[in-house]
Amino acid sequence: MTSVDSEKFGNYIKTQEQAWLDIFSTYIPEEKTIKIGNGFGYLSELVRPLTKELSVLDIKTYPLTINKDVVQIYDGLTIPYPDKSFDTAIIVFTLHHIPQSRKYFQEIMRVTKKRIIILEETYDNIFQKLHLYYRDWLINKKAEQSCGLHWKSYFSRKELNRLIKSNKLIEIYRLTKKHKSYFKELAILDIHP
């Protein structure tokens, strides 16, 4: 990708992330927050002024990452913090990059005290899943982000609902947007006291 293409693509990603943040920013308490998955880093840096303290985790940084100096690199399996270290966890378009996303969700629950904000792409049928998988592969390739995609880590809309219910999370806000043939789902979830 040329520097002009990289800049255009980066601006596109930043605009998309700002639009999502405009929807969920009022749900971010001004307390300790963890952002899991960083990508280019735009969303992390947009969230930073909204919270008292922000920790950012990713498995690596990429050539176009804007905040490499604040990203804590980890193994992508175990969140390197004690139980209930954060008031809020934000995880955006990241779960499908984690080999055992359902098991990993328990790690998110372990380190979070109050609220989990999830934005994830979902599907209803195999054709939507195929399209979603292909689009993720294409976007990640274009972004020069060589992160893995894991077929079994994608959530159908029913599976995401089951995950929320099985963990006894309280749904504060939910938004589902049709995107291409699949969906983008935002869930603001409170952890039952």
C-alpha cells in the first residue's frame, strides 16, 4: 500500500471508529478501562480522554499503529492483570481473532468489575459467515495486519446472545446494524453484582 493509500485507509478506519464511539461513549465510566485489541490505535486514543486510566492490550503492533508506545503486548490468551483490575473492558472487532474466543471471554469477565462493551461482527447463516470471514481477511490484508482469523471464533447472533445470558450479564444497550450480508452488533453489558 502506498503512503497515500495508507493515509486514506487509516482515515476511513478512524471515521468508522469515531462513529461507533459516538454511539457508545456515554456508556464509558470515567474510571479504569482496558481496551483489548488495538489495531491502528485510533479508537484507543479516542477513548483515552474519556476515562481516568486506559490500558491497551494487543498481541503485536503493526506498521500503521499510531500508539505503539502505549500498547502492552501479551500472549492473546491470558490477560496479564489481577482479577477485577478494571471497571470497564472495551473489545471491538477482536473476539474473532482469538482462537478460543468463548473461553477468552471468561478472561475478560475475570479482569472486569462493572461493564463490558463489545462490538463484534455476527451472522445468521453459513453464507453470511463466509462473506464475513472473506471481508475480514480482505480488510486485515489491506490494513497490513497479519493477525489470525479463526473460523470457530466468529459468533452467530444466537451465540452472542447465549454468551451474554450464560454469563448473567445485564444488557444496558444493544444495537444491531446490517452491514453487507452480515451484522455489526454493539452490546453494553453490566456485570451482575
